[in-house]
Amino acid sequence: MRDPRSALAETLSHLDSLLRDGQSREGALDVEQLSNESGVPQDVIGLLLDGKAPPVEDITDRIIHRITHLRETRLRPDGTRHSYGEIAASYGASRASLSNLVNSRRGNRSQEGTSSQESAEERPVRSGGPLASTQAGIERFFFGQPTGWLSVEPETALNNALQPVLRKLEGRVEADPMVRLRNEHGLRRLAARAPELAEDELQLVTDWIETILQRKRAQGAATDSRHPDSL
């Protein structure tokens, strides 16, 4: 199984390679939207985008947080939250069972905040959590969230949420031959690779690029001449 941190780092590297010159990763990403899609808090997404590790968390706390997140962001058509009874009934459980699950950790959190100085990084992390059938039922109820959405690591959750962003950027690359030339053929790396090329090879590559750029400029000039009002 792939390491979640490595998979996320690979995705972010690919994303960076698709950005236009002068465009930053921050400008291309909507952290609020990524948080909405992944269930990962915005501050944790910020850490992950910076290559830092997220805070250690108990898996049950993570699941409860994401259940709450779904109720707050996937609303009924009238703008109200789905009830615990409505959600639980969809997978054959009682309202009390789901309500008790979501509210089961509040007392513990309160006690930790008043009587313990132990940080989240130092607290032991339990590997359990609600029954898989309960998680799957909740995921299906909220518009078919993929299996495991409630419990996956923050790195995997963010990585999954980034995939539509990548597809959009890849579509732009496919539609723009100049962007494709820069990214796929490695013009950003050409200067670094130049010492490896013989002088005649480097000249051939340079002439090829210049020919393409001149053709692009000529096409732009022809378009402008056909539409003088746009000047």
C-alpha cells in the first residue's frame, strides 16, 4: 500500500508542474473548498500543503469530526441539517446509536482541556472506531461519499480532493499547446540540462523552440488584423 505522505507529495509535485509561469500553488487552490470536499480542517490542509505532518488524532475523533462536517456542509434542500434519526434509519440503526456516537467524546474533550496538559501529539491514538457498517451507511447517505471517507488519513483525504483540480489543470494543458510544450517537453529544465547537450544539439532545440514561438506570434498577429476593433 502506498504511503499517504508520499502519494500526496507526488500529487503536489505534479500540480506544481502544471501551473502557469508566475502562478502560485496558493493561487490555484481553494483551501476552503478542499476542506469542504475532504473533511480536513483548513489549518491542517495548510500544514499538509507546506509538507508538514498533521496533528496526531484518535481515529474515532476523526470520524466524529467528519460526521459533524457532513451534517454542516451537506444540507437538505431547505438549508437545514439532516437529523440523526434520518441518517441512522438509512442504514438500519437507531437515532440514539448515532447521537451517542457523535456525542460520546465531548466529556472526554472537556476533561482533557481542564485537567490535562497532555498535547494531541502525546496522547495515545486508538486504532478502533465505529463499526465499518455504520461508517459505510453514513457515507452512502451523504450523496455517495466513497468508502472510507470518514476514516482515511488527512493526507489521503486531501490527495483525493486534489484530483479534480489536477484534472482541470491537465485539461488546460491539453487545450494549450504552448503550455504543453513548456510542461511536457521540459522547457523549465532545459537550462539545467544544457551542459549535457552538444553545441549543435542545443542549437537545434533552440531553433525548434524559436520556430514554434514565431508561429504562435504570427497566428496572434493574424487574429488581431482580422479583428481591428479589438485593438
